[in-house]
Amino acid sequence: MTGSARPLLFLDVDGPLIPFGATRLQLPDGYPDFEPEHGPVEAAGNPLVTRTDPALGPRLRALPCELVWATTWMSEANECLAPWLGLPELPVVDWPEPSPEDGAGGLHWKTPALVRWASGRPFAWVDDEITAIDRAWVEAHHPGRALLHRVEAWRGLTGADFAALDAWLRRAEG
């Protein structure tokens, strides 16, 4: 790895970008539906895309990192969400076939694959399913810096999440 490689930001979709699971107390009026800011964009048959605030796109592009889809949406994230958010086509983590070890001891099945994909580069991972077990595993198996940032699925990425990511990525970049 060279010193010039930017940190990676692995992005999950369901939870961080498409919020879900709010109670009536948390969102009495339900989730808002958004219109795209970048001209007419089809939601590509996925009705939940309209829960994604298109203003997240410029905020993601402004972060000092390389954005990577880390979602079961796979290439559909580039087909549906990237245009909605005004993002270019992003690299997509190709998930390996499930193994008997997946989820062993509470480890998220994505965790080992993301560490392999990062290949020693600093990375941040945004997901709603990250636990202390994942953080400990990454610390033990990844030689570079890593931030595993858990987002509350019911509210998705917030200004506070972006501030934490921006601060960490700027430190990791230097």
C-alpha cells in the first residue's frame, strides 16, 4: 500500500441510506418520501429508494475517501441508488459464498470480507449491524486503521455521523 491511497468507506444501504424500522413514537408521521435532486431518476422498481435523502450524495462525495458499496444490493446499488444520490458508479464488494464460520461467535458475515477487500488500507465501515465483536475482530486481523461506525437503522445517516466520519477519515488520510 502506498501512502497516497485514500481511505475506503464501505457503505451499507439498508439502514444507513434507506432508514427502516422506526416506531410511531420515533416518527409519528412515518418516513418522508424524497424527490431526486439530480433530475428525473427512476427508483428502478424499488419503492424504498424514495426514503433516501438525495442530499446524502453530495455529503458522501465531500468525504475524503474512496466510496465502496458494501451491501447485499450488490450492483443494484449502482443502478438504483448511485443515480438517485448523484454518485458515480462505485466499486462493489463481491461477497463470498457463505461458509459454516459465517456469523460464528456473533461476528457479522461481512466483516472478514471487508478486511480482505481493504487489503491493509485504512477503512471506515457504515452499517446498522456492527457490534463490539466485529470491532475486536477487525482490530486483531487488520493491520491498517479502521472505524466501524454503527448507524441507527430507523434514522439512517445523520449530521453527527457525517461529522464523525469526516474527522476520522481526515486523520486516516494523513
